[in-house]
Amino acid sequence: MSFRLNFAQPILTLIYNPTCSKSNKVLSILHEALEKRPGVFKLDLLDYQKQPPTKDQLTNIINYLNLENDLNQILRNENVAAEGTTKVKGPSSIQELANLVKEQPIRLQRPILVDWNNGRAIIARPPEKAGGFLKDLGYLND
């Protein structure tokens, strides 16, 4: 008699822009990791310009990144008005952040790599941070 233990394959989500070189470098790092250790995680790709992260996803990501006290850190630096002198007020709540990302998805930092099973995330800038993240999580060996 044989049996198989139930094994939930970890899911890593790459929140990315397919036209961004840094996003594509991280995607390449993830594919290389999967070539070395097939099936070690399931890769989920989220083109945030076509489908922005939901409020619940953003809530978790903010918690994983420990950015609850400064939501602006998950936004790109395009927070200066067209005149170049007036700063646009950043979001003060997750709901405001979710609305902003839905209206202006390009403002979201990229790429963001999320391990939902371990409750961890990184903003993978520079892209090489993704390799260290995978090693820290045990998905990639030296």
C-alpha cells in the first residue's frame, strides 16, 4: 500500500509590467529557479496594468512588506504634479491605495514578488534581490 502526503505547492506571484526590463529580469530569475528545481513553487503572473491587485491583496502585501506606516513606499516616485513643484498627497489608507492603483496602475512599484504561503514579499529592485529572496525561502539552492 502506498500513499501520498497532501502537499500544497507554494504559490509565488510576480506583480509586474511585461514591458519593464527589471520585471523581465525577475521573471527570468524565477524561470531559472524552476528549471533547477521543477515544481518547487507555482508561478503566478499578474500584469498589474491589466488587472491591478485587489484591496485584499494589497493589504497582505503591505503587511508582508511592513509598510503599514508609509503606504507611499509601494508607489513609484511619480507623485509630483505636472508643474514639478506641488507634491500629490499620498494614500492614507489601504482603500485609498487600492483606488489609486486601480485608477493609475503605473504608480505601483514593480516588480513585486509575493510568497503567499510564507507571508513574505519584496519589491525586487534591483532584480537580483529576487534570487536572494528565493534562497531565503528555500526555493533555490546555492
